[in-house]
Amino acid sequence: MKIQPTLSKVKEIAATDRYNVLPVSLEIFSDFTTPIETMKILKNVSTHCYMLESAQANETWGRYTFLGYDPKTEITCIAIRIAYKKNGKVFVRSGAGIVADSVPEKEFEECLNKEKSSLRALALTADGEIMAVQHREYPVYGVQFHPESIMTPNGKQMLYNFIKVI
């Protein structure tokens, strides 16, 4: 096990009086305990625990796991509108910010309105991949144009043709 920073380094930093909180980490090798087992132990210490893993797509294990409890600050992200692709289809989901004076019927209506896509596809590949989009109300466009495309013999002309159309 490796604890960072060392006790001597903590004392050195504390002597500067610049910080009142100092993060300390402990490196535990995976053959000692699994992240889930460690999380269960932390749950006995605090009801406010967290675990972040660095797993990549198509991997069955994470390279790093960050575990902790009783954080000094908590950041919560609420997705009001998200889009994701699954099995070649794009799905849109929406939510609303519920506050003390919210009217449930209006919040539901707001969710439905958010799900009406503000973008429409302008160009698709033969297998249905979206390559260009346009906002339904505003003159805003998006095009998938890879950096290597500009370097092809007709790269500048392709870009010019897109700009000329909009």
C-alpha cells in the first residue's frame, strides 16, 4: 500500500498555513480487495460514499478506481435534455427542474416540448449515419468534416460547397 502525500510532506504543507484541507490517497492493489468490497467497508463508515471507475468502452474492468466518503463538496449534474445512440437509432430524453413553486402539469408539458428535436438531419451516409444537421428555427448548421478531409484533393471544394448551400 502506498499513501500519498507522505506524513512528512503533509507536515511541510501544513506549516505553510495555505490550506485547511489536504487530499490524501491510498493505493491498494487489486489482489488485496476489490473496489466493491472496499465500497462495502466505506458504507460502514459513512452513508455518503462514492466510487469513480476509469473503464473504457468494451472493457470489463477499470484501470483505476477512486473511492471516497464524506466529500467536502458534492457536484450534482441534472440532465435536462440528453440524446444517445443505441443500435443505430438516436433517442432523446428530457427532464425538468422541479422547484418549490413548480406546477406538475406544466413541467410535464415542458418535458414533451423539449423532446421535440430542434435539429433535423441534412445529410446521411448510406447506412444512416448523420453527417450534417440544421436547427429548425435558427440559421445554425453542423457538419461532420474530419480534419483529414480538408487535405484530400477536393477537400476545400467540399467545404466551399457546404458553405455556399447555407
